[in-house]
Amino acid sequence: MRDQGFKCKYPACLRIYASRYNLNRHVTYSHPGFHQFRCQTCLKVLSSKQNFRQHLMLHTGELPYRCEMCGEGFRQAGQFGVHSRGHLEEARKVGVCKVRSR
């Protein structure tokens, strides 16, 4: 009879996966000592490629999301979205968003 999935071998970890690939990904990103992304500038270890890329922007100063209204820059799209909604709310309060007739 076939085993009922791939079980994580770490103590107190009860995760079971349908494939060996998913189990390996879990171990790589969830358990200490297996994180693959180490910053060469500050030696911080990060658990995912996306977190690593965003962390590197701290050192380079890169801000890929820039507000067209005020020029402020952001590393993350989510931060930029919150900021942009603030401009929209401000415009609604002032009445700029209403359609005006001449």
C-alpha cells in the first residue's frame, strides 16, 4: 500500500504534502537553516526570492513605484496602492473628483 503523502520530518511539524516537490519547498522556506537567500551587504537571510529582491532595494535605494501626483516612491506595490488611495480620498473630500459643467 502506498504511503499517504510526504511528511515533514521536523519535530512538531505535522505538515503532509501530496508531492515531494511541495515538501521540499515547505522545508526550504519554513524551517530554520534552510533559507536560501542571503544578503551579501548585511548578511540577513530571507526566505523567498521576492522578499530578497525587496530587501536589496533597501541597500540600493531603488523605488520602482512612483506616485505621479506627489513624486513619492515606494518599494512595494501594496504601499503605493495605500498611498494612492489617500490621494483619491483627499480629492473626493475637496470635490475635485466630481464632474463639473462649464
